[in-house]
Amino acid sequence: MSVTRPADDRYYVEPWSDTFLQGDVFADVPFAIPAPPDAILMSEGERRFLSGPFDAGPAMLISPSCTISAQGTPPGTYSMPARTLIPIRPVAELQDAAIITNINIGNLRADRLRNYLYLPSGGPLTEESVAFMYMPLTMHHDVIASERRAQLTAAAYWHLRVKLIAYNSGLVIDPAVLGDPPADAERTD
């Protein structure tokens, strides 16, 4: 089964929620990926992955919203400070490093590669980019609290959920299994 991603103009909305939601996009996140100091590329068999170290840059929250706000007192507040994010890098950077070749660029843009979440330019991103599903980092809420730039539309959030399930379990599901996405400003998770 092939999962169809949302149209390019259906990804980002201005932050409307007082609390963070899964899929929120942040700027200037300080990523410190533990890797050898001279590592730019990591090879695994026939595959190559960017591994950093990276300068501070955009990132996407993948912590489930319910886990960071559950049991917060009063309701709507956070109960724990840990946030898990994945780095976002420009597609051109992957092409320059021969991570994504001309053979796979169509699959990347169609968002058929499980290791990446394709993100079109627009909103907080000045160029087409990808979020690295394989490189989650956890950091304290206060490090990113002032850096939120956008939230995903409901359609893009539904797509992120399908991608997270596929990446973490290998199971590709039809987004219809999740039901209808909520309206953009009615998301609670």
C-alpha cells in the first residue's frame, strides 16, 4: 500500500495552540548528535545517512502531546519537561552528500522513504526539507520553548502519525484507519 502525502500547501499553520502539539516545527534547535567528530556521513551497507554534527537548525516535535501534558496541573499545563525532536535538513544537503540520488528524489518527494518525513518549503522552511525519523533527540522544554514557528495542519499531522507508525513498527497503514483528521485548530494531541 502506498500512502499519499498532503499537498504542498497543506502542511503548516501559524501556532494557534498554547501548548506544544506533535509535529510542531521549531527553529534554532541545538542538535548535538553523538558521533565521531569527523563524521559527516555514516554508511550502512549500501545506504548512507547524514549523521552530523549539525549546527542549530529546524526540528520537529515527535513527542506525543498527551505524554507531555498528561496529569499537568492545572489542566493544559505540562507534566514533564522532556521533548523528543527530529532534525530537519534541506533536501539539497542530502543531494549534495549523495544520500538522495536522482533515482530516489521522486520517492523522497512522494514521501515513500521510511527514514525521512518530506517537508515542502513554506511556513517556517525556506526550502524543501526532510525530517530525519532515524535521529530523535530528547531535550528540556525550556531549550526550545521560544523557538516554535509553526504547527502542522491536521492533514499533515495525520500523515506524520502514519509515518511514525511505519518507521517505528514497519507497519504501513491507511490513514483512514485513524478516522477523519480534526480541523486544524481543533487538534488536542
